[in-house]
Amino acid sequence: MTATASVWPRTGNDLVDALMKRAFDRPRDPRSYPYKLGALSLFTSRVTNTPLSQPYAPGTVDFDAFHAGVDEGKAIWARRQTEAAQ
């Protein structure tokens, strides 16, 4: 089943949970905690309209993984916005 505007929660924790499930509750390559935290932070930032957190020091592996997760989160968020507009 494809997520559409009629099945997406509108706001809050339910939306963040749905986005995380869309990203990680399916067969895929494993991702690290910092990667998943990046996606979660992006979703939370967008839902709450707050600045994105920055928990890792630049130049570290965790920093890179976190921002890779943020990038995936941005792509998922954009798809969700497109689906919600249909």
C-alpha cells in the first residue's frame, strides 16, 4: 500500500512516527544510530518548525552519518509533501 494524503497523519508525533516507519520499517541495508537520528531530527524539525539539532562534531564519522540521514529525511519529506498535495 502506498502512503497517500488520506493515510498520512497530519501533525505531531504520529507524523514523525509514520515517516520513520516509512524510512526504516522495511527490508533495506542497516543504518547506524547517528544516521537514523539524522532522519528523526529532520522530521521533528519540520513538524515542530524548529531548527535542526547538531549533536555531533564536524569531521567525525557520526557527523557524516547524521547528515546522510538528514539528506534521506529531506527526500522522504519532499515525497510526503508531494503525496499530501495530490
